[in-house]
Amino acid sequence: MVSSKVPAADHTLRILSFLSTQRGPVAAATIAAALDIPRSSIYHLLAVLTQHGFVLHLPEAKRYGLGPAAFELSGGFSRQEPLTRIGQPLLAGLVDRVGESGHLVVLHGRDVLYIAEERAPRRPRLVTDVGIRLPAHLTASGRAMLATLPPAQLRALYPDAAAFVDRNGQPPHSYGELKQLLHAVRERGYAIEDSAVTPDFASIAVAVRDHVGWPAAGIALTFPEDAVAPGRWPELAAQIGEVADELARRIRGSAR
């Protein structure tokens, strides 16, 4: 077998796969025991993975979790054609039903990357064309996905104030503000943004989770502020949520 000839590569991939199934950082001893890899090898491999950004080391807690580079890899998968092909018809159906423009995005570092868009009839063109990147903390879809991340992973993406790009003067401008905003997203069950990306436009979004709960994508509807009363936002969020659940099922291969 290939793995017997290159054990370091085999161990490295198994470590990353194991960390991807955890809901938070774990101790090196836990990884070693779960994978039956000598502790000395585990520490050497974790050091290299940390150096390249695939693993995040929390020295105070003596634990390890996935780093930003690992999210880049998952984003690379999500950006490929299969996700777009699966998601585009679902997005089109949602836009037809509600009459507002929609888009499908993936998390790419601290940005969201737009991989599909459906513009509703008689609605203005948006800045969210396919291929465009925007700061995740300012977009509804980005906030929906960031709200699903464990605290350590979120902190790795936003280590300091320099990570917070300012587009239209809208918060969050700090990690504390971001945590408060994402807490509200989790409490509400969906994310919103109002004029943070484009003045006088609002968005509502829900995250699409993979089989272990990580954000595989985000689905959002965007509309002029005066076109949809805030009282209707929960209704739209519920419809987005149904589409997000269906896309999650299809990603997991459970669709019939």
C-alpha cells in the first residue's frame, strides 16, 4: 500500500481528517491515542502542520485545531463545479418563489467567494457577481458561516483589529463586536446585514453545514431595504433555511 511506503504522509492526512471531525481543538495525546501514532511523531507532524497554517496550536490550553490553511482547502473543494451544479437549481427555485435575488457563497479565509447568483426580475444588479470576494464579517452569508465555527477557529481567522476590513463604516470593527454579532446570529437562527455591503440594500442568509457541522456554503437573499418589511425577514429566512437543508442533504449524498 502507498501509505506503508510514506507513513509520514499517511499520518499527516489522518491527523487532518481527525481534526476535521472534532468540534474544537484537542490535545496531542488524544490525537495520538485515537490514531495509534507514537506521540513523538505526532508532535513533529503537528509542528510542521502548524508552521504551514494547517493546524492551530493553542499553547495555554495545550490543544490543536484546524488552522486557516485547512479552510482554504475546504473552500477549494466548495468552489469547484459540483457544488455550483448542485446548488444553482435550488437557488433558482428559491429566487422564483420569493422574487428576490439570491446567491450561493463559500468561505475563503476571511472572505466569502460568490460561486452562483440568481437575479430576480426587475431587481437592480448587485455587486455580488460570480467570482467576487467580499469580507465575510460584513456579509450576511459570511456571518451565517462564521457563526458555525468553534471559537478557536474564529479567533484564528480574526487575530487582531487589522483583520476587520471597513467597507461602509459598519461594524464589526473588533473581535469583541464580531462575537456579539455572531451570538445574535446563533440566537436568531439566521444572519442579516443592512447596508454593510451596499447602502440601502439588506441581506438574509443561512449556512449550509456538512456532515460534521462545518460550513460548506452560505445561501442568501439580497433586496432593496424598502422592498421587504423587516417583519417578513423571518419568513424569508425560513425559506432560505429549507433550501440550505436540502443542499446539505445533497452534499452529504442523501438526496433521493
